Amino acid sequence: MALNQNENVSITLKIEGEKAKNELALLEKQSRDLEKAIKEVPKGSAEWAELNKEVSKNRESQAKLREQIGITGLTYRQLQTEI
């Protein structure tokens, strides 16, 4: 059987809900800790820049995970941050 180039493939990815929620909660806690740490170092210093990079990476990870989980898989508190 030859494949037609116009055929579509559908893939469904299932994520374990609790595991994903726990990972998101951990990322949120890390984000809060990083924000506190940034406030304690001089702005513009090398340490400040490194912490800022970590915050950016953390936020990207949270966004990707939220996208994978979908809005229906978020807790009430996590939904509030989406608004």
C-alpha cells in the first residue's frame, strides 16, 4: 500500500495528570524562590543575570507544561495565574 502525501497522522499524548500537576507546582515554587533570590542580589551583577536566565527557563517550562496539561487539568490556584 502506497502512502498518499496528503494523508494526515494523528497522535494523542496522554500525560499522567497528578504527575504533571505536581511538576507544575514544583516549577511554581522554584519560580517564587528565584524571584526572592533576585531581590537579594545587586541588579546587573553576574549572579543577577544568571538568576534572570533561570527565571526565564522556569517560565518557559511552566508554559510548555500548562500547554500539555490543558486548562482542564489545572488546579484552581493555577487557573488564577492564567487570568
